Amino acid sequence: MNCAAVLDAIRDAGTARVTELVRATGLSRPTVSAAVSTLMADGWVEETEAPDIDLPRMGRPARVLRFRADARYVLGIDVGPHKIYCAVADLSGTVVSRVRRDVTEASTQAGLLDHVQATMREVLDAVPVPSSALAAVGLGTPGIVDERRGAVVQAPSVPGWSSLELGSLLRRSVECPVHVENDVNLAVMAERWNGAGGDADNLILVQWGARVGAAVLVQGQLHRGAHGAAGEIGFVELEEEPQGVQADGLGPLESAVGTAWMLRRARSLGDDESPDAAAVLTAAADGDPRARRVVDEACARLARGLASFVSAIDPELVIIGGGVALAGDAILDGIRRHLTRRALVVPRLELSRLGDDAVALGAVRLALADAERRLLDVYTVPTP
Amino acid sequence: MNCAAVLDAIRDAGTARVTELVRATGLSRPTVSAAVSTLMADGWVEETEAPDIDLPRMGRPARVLRFRADARYVLGIDVGPHKIYCAVADLSGTVVSRVRRDVTEASTQAGLLDHVQATMREVLDAVPVPSSALAAVGLGTPGIVDERRGAVVQAPSVPGWSSLELGSLLRRSVECPVHVENDVNLAVMAERWNGAGGDADNLILVQWGARVGAAVLVQGQLHRGAHGAAGEIGFVELEEEPQGVQADGLGPLESAVGTAWMLRRARSLGDDESPDAAAVLTAAADGDPRARRVVDEACARLARGLASFVSAIDPELVIIGGGVALAGDAILDGIRRHLTRRALVVPRLELSRLGDDAVALGAVRLALADAERRLLDVYTVPTP
């Protein structure tokens, strides 16, 4: 218990003298000193020189203690059907290594896992610590995830992904706990932690690219829903006659607004030059009238689905992430205009600040939460 | 502090002997006895005979203490554009008096308040205690409510209701706190407390009659949303071209599925006999094919809006309340069938068990929560 309190105080302060720890914890000086000795022996705390901002003193420098954020690392993995993105962070959440790999071929489950493991090796090789220093792994994947089992239970938009036991499979490669979560759920955690989420307690993140997903934060907490399916906006049915899952695996709404639709719509309006949807989105950001029209039509369609989500949840903020963020304010303005015609109360709208990093950073956050829980538990649980 | 602990123990037990209170609280016998004396002097606890289930004993009967649930009362009020329903309950939540008054004429704000005050007087006159025993008032009203101010800030479906300062106006008639909340929010609290909600932590209540509203419970807590507008399903826009608020003040969805639409649709199918929508709903419950068709079409329309709410929130349970419950399983079956075609995961569906009482009971619950908080505060806050 004392070690946990002293460790918390050191982490809160950054660096601290024993005198400051006595004040912060309310413990006696001998108790603090004993706790510091234990924490140093266990490798969580080190002695260091006082920071430069201290006034110069006579005699030997004071003993300053620092949390060893690099004593362990966590790994966050964003596994999508077309990319694998790994990020390694220390216990302060600072990313020290990242590797992104595009997966272009049609991936079998076995082929995909080979890619994941190769990317993991690559990103961990860049970190100057043994694999035993890896404290936890977080992994984000499309689909509805049973996070207790670490398995994808339903992923209509990614053929072959359903009933993928990602957690069990990865646990064979590492010696630490592996946690699996829906990718957009992780992205919203990252936005709240370090992105556009700020202090909004009720927010919706719409991740809008080839696919469209959403994640919901209620009272500052991730809202998974009763079956882990909260926020599946890509599968919302807007029409009187339900459309169902499309031939390409996309849900009705994502099929109607995703980047594939945007490129097709640009072509139908006579755009023969843009090589891909990214070019259309960038042209919209630059003010090209035809690209603007495509983006506006897409925003009108998205707002039709999003308005119901906004009516159900009444968030203070909606963050737009994913590929469409390339269009910048054209996306925000379009959504705002069409939402205003459809919702009783229109929330604040912002673009994601984390872009492509959001899912991997959320996975890092998930792994960190687990690592910290177990790290502190060592000192909180009474020894038998 | 000791009084609060002893009072809690007596309320938990129903009736209790001092010996049992010593065991339940961990306090000493003299401390418990002193607390009991204080609570009896303040009127919260009374001595009573041991209940019949006790074995007969020799000598004088043991001293059994009972919480005086009738020491104070709370008042719950359901104020709608067409009715006022008042319920008085004691501190155990048992309703001891109720009065319902239909309001048929077009109500001005002043006329409405006259009706509310007359109904309050009538319901309180039936209770054999002075008005000073009224501990708190809860009031439910349609529209978006600023519950801190006790005011309706937006009520598109009830003309003249917006910016109604119900809380301030009522506080002139009573000497206790008045709390105002959206009516459907109160109904969902009542369902969770004493109705079909049971132990569902994530649930949506759809109140479906002339108007359609919804309320959302997330992790067992009422979810108001950032602007108090969560769950406004009646104003969901389904069509590509937004419909806006209709001439009769109804939102687009409630206009397309409400009881007024049902009666019109029955007429258009040749039903010249049903005097009102209630008759159509009852006929559907009895298996009349034409009435069944009306109900099924209404369910298809409602499911179109509800499916988005279900996708956003992923509840384990959806409760259907309001006038349409007259159609019984025909309503549940219709919604389930159409929802299955539109939602990735279909929640459990149940009819409200509280019917017309739901809002007033939720208002009682709101008032009780406040009364209990202040009642216990007396014993928790240190005296100066």
C-alpha cells in the first residue's frame, strides 16, 4: 500500500525529493524511504540529478527520484483488412517506435497473422529492451468484438473476419496479456486521451473512409452497448425497403457514403483525372466545385444517418476521423449544414487530430491501462 | 453519522430490534440506543409490536423499531397537454392517493397551471397529513427540460409549452423543493424501478401514443445527453428531404406513426366504425386483419427510426409504453419483425408494465430521491 502511494506521488510529480513525497503522501519519512528502496530494487524508480530548473545549491546535489517510464513497454496494434500499424510506447504513453505495413493481397486468416507477427517483430526490434519488458498488448480490429474472449464475433464488412480468435492467436507470440477491442472504440479513447475529445463527456466519433463506423463515449466512459455493437452506423438502414449488407461486404450506409461511392460519383460528374477518392477529397479542400459537390452530397447522406445517432445520444461533440478528413472544413461544413436541417440540437463538430494514428494510440492506451493496473496491484495486494 | 447508519439499518430490515441494529451497524448498544432515541424524537422511527411471524415469547414483548414511512409524503405530477395525473406516495414509495384530470380545452399557460394546482389540492386533500408533511415534488412534462432551472426549454410538439418555467411557478404553491424532468425520462426511471426494466443496464423506453418519445438508460443511469435532448425519437427525420415539425406541432416520425395517423390509416382502409385509435389498437389485439395491417404498417415505420437508435446504443431491452400497448403482442411482434430486417443486433422487446402510471411514478421516484437525500443529510452533516 505504501509503495503504491509513493509510486503514484512520484509519477504525479515527474521527479520528487523524499521530503516532497512525505508531504504528498502523509506517510512518515522512514516509511517513504523504505518504499523508495523497494521501488528502486524492483526497477520502477531511479535516482537522478535534480532538474536544471532547480536553484544551484551548496554541497552535494539533493536526491531526486524519477519514475522509470522505460522500465516496461506496451504495444498497440491496429489490424485492418488493408493495413497493420504497430506502435510501442513506454509507461508514460510516449510512442518510441512505430511501423505501418500495407496489406494489399486478399488476406486469409493465416496470411494476415503472418503479417501481424512480422510487423510486431519489426516494431519491437527497434526498441532497445528485451521482449520480457513488454507489459501488455492492445489490438484494434473492425467488427463486433467480445473483449473478454478477445475474439471478433461479427465483422460483416470484412469477409472472413468473423469469429477470428485474434486474442488467443496472438497470445502464442507474446508472454504478456493481449486485449482486443473494436477499432473505432479504440480511436474514440485516443481522441479523448490525446486528441480532439478534450473534456467532452458525451461524444461520438465517426470514422469515415472506405468503411464508416462510429464509437460512443457516455459520461466519459466508452459505451460498448449490451452486445458490443453500439455505434455501428455503417449498417444503418435509411430507406423504406432495407438494403442489407452489400455484395462488397459494406453495410447500407457505408456503401452509400464511403470513399468508393465518392470516387464513382466524381466519375459520373465527369471527373476523369482523380486517381482515387483521396484526390477528390483533396480537391474539395482546395475549393474545386465538382469535388465540393461530391463531398456535399456525401455529407447529406451521412447526416441522414448521423442525425438519428445525435437524437439518440445528444452528444456535445461529434469528431470526424478517417480518410474524409482530407477534405478539411468542407466535410465539417457539409455535415453541419445537413445536420442542422435534421436534428433538434446540433452538437459541436471537429476533425480528428490523430488521423491514421488514432486506433494504434487507442490500443496503446488500452494496453497501458492493463499494465498500470497489474503494476500497482503488485504493491496493493497484501503478500501472503 | 450514527443516526444515519441506524436509520439505514431499520429501513433495510423493515422492523428491527436494538440487538439486530447493533449487529447490522457494528456500533455499540449505548450508541444505537441513543441514535434510536434521537430518531424517535425527530419522528422517523416508532416503537411497535413484534410482527406476527415472531415466535410467542414469555414476558413483555420485545422492543421492535419501525421506520415511519408515513412521516413525510412526496408528490409526483405528470403534466401533459391533455391530462394531469398526480400521485402521492409515502417514503417507502407506496402510492396512497392518485387523481387524474383530463384537460380538453386548448390550454393557456395560466389555465394549465390552474388545473395543475387544483389537481394537487385534490390529491393532497385525500391524504390525512398537513401540507407541511410534503417533502418534495417531482414533475414530468413533455419537451427538453433544463432540470437545474426546472424549466421547459424546448417543446416543439406542445405549442406554447416552450420556455415554461414550471418549477418556479409551482414553488409558489408548495413549501418544499420542486424537481422538473422530461416525462419519458421519468417513465424509464419508473420502469427500471418497478416495471419491465428489471436489471437491464442499457435500455430504451419508447413512449408511443399521440406523440412518440424515447428515453435512454446507459449503465443503469438515466442518459439526458449534453443538452437534455437524448432520445427525442419523435423528431427523427427519415426521408431524404427533411419534413420538419408538422402543422399540428408533431415531429416527422411521430406524425408518421402516432395514433392520429393510425386512425386516418384505418379510415383509408375502410374502417368507418372505430371511434378512435384505441378502438383500432384493441381490434388489432383481438386479431382483426384490417387493424393488424394498420399496426404492422405503423411498426414498420417506427422500426425505421428505432433501428438507428438501437444501432447507436445497442440496448439489451426496448420497452414499448404509451397508448399503443393496447395492441399487446401485435405491437411487439410487428416491431421485432421489422427491426430484425434493419438492425445488426435485435434487443429484447417488452411492453411497459406501468402504462398510464409510468410518468407519475417516475416523478414520485424523483421526489423520493431528493427527500431521502435531504432526510439523511440532517444526520450526516456535522452540527456547528
